[in-house]
Amino acid sequence: MTEPEAAVADVFGGAGTLAQHVTEYTPRAGQIQMAQAVARVMSTGGALVVEAGTGIGKTYAYLVPALQSGHKVLISTATKALQDQLFGRDIPELLSMLKSPARVALLKGRSSYLCLHRLASARHDGMLQTAAPLRLLAQVEQWAAATRQGDVAEVPALEESSQVLPLVTSTRESCTASKCPRYADCFLYKARRDAMNADMVVINHHLFFADSNVRESGVAELLPTVNTVVFDEAHQLNDIGVQFLGRQWSTGQILALGRDVVFVGAQSARGLADWPWLVEQIEMAVVALHAMFPEQKVAAQRAMWQSVAPDGLPPAVWASRITRLGEGLRALARALEGVRDAHPDLKVLWERTCVLLDSVESALLPAQEGLIRWVESGLRLRCVESPMDISEAMRAKVAVDTGQDSLRSWIFTSATLGVGQSLDWFLSSSGLQDAECLRIPSPFDYLKQAAVYVPKAFALPSSPQHSHAVAELASESVQILGGHTLVLTTTLRAMKQIGESIRQMLPGHIDIRVLVQGEASKRDLLAQFQAANGRGMILVGSATFWEGVDIPGRALQLLVIDKIPFAPPDDPLLQARCAQAEQEGRSPFNEIQLPMAGIALKQGVGRLIRRESDRGVLVVCDSRLRQMGYGKKLLTALPPMRPLSEAEQYYAALHALTRVSTTDPY
């Protein structure tokens, strides 16, 4: 055993540091195994992939050796919420227990930080006309006078959909950097300076990959100083990475440019061009472009776009409307070019216009060879051109940093990285075929703690009656439990249908609230659910609730999943990956679609049992798990829960959960 491995074992041992400070701490062999493997790779260099089942305690398993190593460590997470949890809770707790002097910094993307320059302009630019956003702006102004970090997450009301948020934050295109009059006080650049001086920096995957492409977030400067990179929730790396490794533009960026032009033009170049008219031409061109796509009321839709026009659109019409948009941007660029030296903001606007003009003009050409391109239509249009996976980019980074004589280490970990006995899908899509792999099963006794039920006589997933049937089962079940129920759906459309149907089906005298994603923020919905300990609550959610949700104890006792979470068959990335697999003589279904669905299903199922004392029942309303060979494989890949084959057994299990004793049998 190496010295770093021994040091880790001391911390996690029965008489170690954690046992002395954490109430009811119990050493877990799997956690110690993972921590020692991480410590060893941190000391020797290399790449390590760890699938650590739910309950292992993987966060401490990589944080303890990271803090003991004396290295500079970069930790990347999938979400801002997990970033905040690590920086605000987990790392400070360990620093105190280990008496570590390590300096820790939190670094988020530009849009997470208040821009003092834009805040000063927000009240006067005329964009806010109604009372509610003006009140929110006043709240932001009051908070700005006291905040130290400038993280807009500190203002709960300032959600991503807020009209105020883009007015008080900057973009890469709108920032004037050192030329800004508030540069010395800038929260973003302060966060970057703190990161450069810290021993441990917490970022997110979006930031890591965005910087790999445009080198503007500070990570590119930070990475060469780092000894170890840890990717938590690594199963999301591929989906996030492909969004940033290519290039993209959106009509939202174009409209934001127009708003800034009108304001800055009036302030710094009044009378030198008809700024409102120029912007109006661009806005009308955007409206005409949007009109080519059907209105999306539920979720954004993706359309493949490898040729000169997106699939399903007439090329001539697409070309004419893209040309019209390009002409509007070109006219604006000419006007800004003539005044760009009058003020730094005008020069930035000219540069933004030129970049967008170049992107729009490229929309008249076929996709670049080796890249997949698609257009996403929703509230705005977003055009993306990217590689099919992150394998080449990650292989280049990891191979260089873990070559001969290199001590750089890369750690990739998640509760779900594969299906069955293989991690091949994750390893191949991430370019990590040469990495050391470790799989550690969950310490939970699922046979005693959980049961799984797949209804026999149930509407097929393709049936229009399926969502109604899911709602019926959930409403009957929640009445037995008195709440304590989470329903996960594979689409937003099904979520809305199921949530509304449950409300209609529940008898009026039953005091059960139905919480549905989108009716409040995720944070508020979970807070309501947990504050009531799940009593009298049923929560219905889609993609955002499939992972990163921790509801331990009796609060969550029933988890209902509507169907196997296969990716939409018309998804351009999925189509491209399947086509490539077919060309190579591989099975697109078995090697692409099934592993992706299996990983997503395992993530969802992981919401149910979070502690050794938890008890619960899982229901998957998809008969394919019983009837199809691949369905049985997916069931086998889940934790070994007690199977409930009949409805009578299922309802008996629900009644057993209502008993006070957690030792009562199902």
C-alpha cells in the first residue's frame, strides 16, 4: 500500500477523522476502495474511470485524497447546483475536519455573475416597462450593494427565464473586459483571479468545454497549473461536450444584439445612424425565419441540417430568409464600423455583429465534413454544428497530460457509466479506452429496501392512453401512501398530461397536492416536497428531476417512471451516431440506443433509495421490460430489487410502507 493510500485509509477508518466528526459514520469498503484508487492515480498520474453505485459516498472518496495530495485540483460537475453543494457544504466540512489550509474557489460561467456596468444601464434602457420586472430589478440593485461574490444564484427570484437576468449579466460578445469602467470591481474577473490562486477550483462541464472552444472563461489559463482534474457526474460529459466543441448561434443572440445597439447607439452615437430602424429590419428578418418552424408549446424540437437547409424546409425559402437576415446584419455592421472608435461599447457591438454575420452566412452552406449540424426550434432558433462525440477532444487532452513522465491525473466518476458488465459506451464516446476502470456496487441492500413492479396489463408506451394509465396508477397509489410519491416522465408533454390527469382523478376530499415541474422553480418544488417530508405531496417532473435529486427517508417512498427513457428517434445526434455505427457494421440499437437508455433509467431509479434506512417501491409503466429481450436486460442492470409480479403484491407493498416500522416486510 502506497503512502497516499494509507493516509486515505486512516481518514475513512473506524477510528479515523470522519468517524470522529460525522455522527453515525460507518466505514464503507467501497468508499475506501475508491478513495485509495483515486489517491494512487493522483500520485502516479494517469486516467481513472470509477462507477460508484448510489450510497458509496463518491464525493468524499475523491475530495479527501484531493485535499491530502497537496496538488492543485480542478473539479468539474454537471450542474451549477452540484457546484454550489460542493463549494458551500461538502468541501468546507472536509476542510474543517481535516484541518486543511487549502484555498478553494468557485468558478462559473459569465452569465452567472452580475455585470455592474450593465446593471447601471438596465433601469434606463427602456426594456422594462411593467411593475413586476422593475420591482425585481430594484431587488437586484439592493442585493448588488451587499454581495461579495456577485453570483446571481444568490437572488432566488432571478431565475434563468427572468426578463431581468440578461439585462444585468454580460455575454462574451458584450463584455469590453479591461476597457470596462467597472473592470476593477468586476465579479467575473475577481472569480477568475481567485481561481488562479486557489488550491482547489470547482467548475462545471459547460465551462470546461466552452473554454476548450472559445478560450474565454478562464479555464484555458487555469488548466496548465492543475495537477488533477476530477469530473463528477461524468455520464453527462458527452452530451454537454458536443454542444460546445463545435460552433453555434441563435436568434436570441441576434435580438440581444439589437437591444444593445438601440441603447448604446442612443447614448454614444445619437444621430449618426438610424439605429432603431436598422434593428427593426433585423428583428423582422428574425420573425420571418421563425415563421418557417411550427410553434413549439411544450419542448424545443431538433431538425437535422446537413444540407443547405434543415430537413423539411424548402431550400429556396430558407436561403431567401437567411439572406434577408444577413443583409440586415451587414447594414448594421457598416453603420457600426463608421463609429466603432467613438466608444469601446460601439467597437464591441461592431465585433459582435461581424461574428453573427459570419455565422448567418455559413447557414447557406452545407455542414462541414465530419461534423453534425442541426437547428433547434423553440422560443428561439439555435443553430449548432458539432462533432458526434467528445472522444477526439478528450483523447487529445488526456493522452498529452498522462504520457510518459507526466504526473497529471484525470478522474471520471458517476453512479451510472454503463449497463450490465460493460462501460464500453462511456469509454468509447469519451475517448478513454486506455483508462483504468473500477466499478464499485452500491452498499445498499436493495432486496430488503426496495421492490420493483412492472404492470402486466398496461397501455403500450406508444398508445395515446398511456399517460392516462400512468396517472391512474399514480393517483390510486398516492392515496394509499398519503403522498411520498415522485413521478418521472420521459417528455414534457407526458409530464403535463400526467400531472393534469392526476389532479382530475384525485377525489376532492383527499388532501394531496400535485406539484408539477415548471409551475415553480426546481429548488422551490423540492423545498416544498421535503419540508412536508413528502406527506400529502406528489411531484411530477421530467428531465431535470431524473438526476441530482436527493430525497432521503420517508419523504420519497414511491417512484413511478412512465417508460424506458429512449432518446427521441428523430434526434439529429442520435441519428448520426446510429448511422456511423451501421456503417461500421455495429448494431445501432444495441450499441447506441440501448446503453443510453439504460444509463438514463439507472439515473432515474437512483432517486428512490438514498440511505441505508430508506424503503420504497419502484414502478416502471412499460410492458417492454417484461416482454422484450432488451427490456429484461435493462431490468437486470438495475439494482437487485424484490420483483412484484402481480397487482395484489404491489398494493400490499404500498400498504406495508405506511407502517411505522421499517422492518415490516413487503
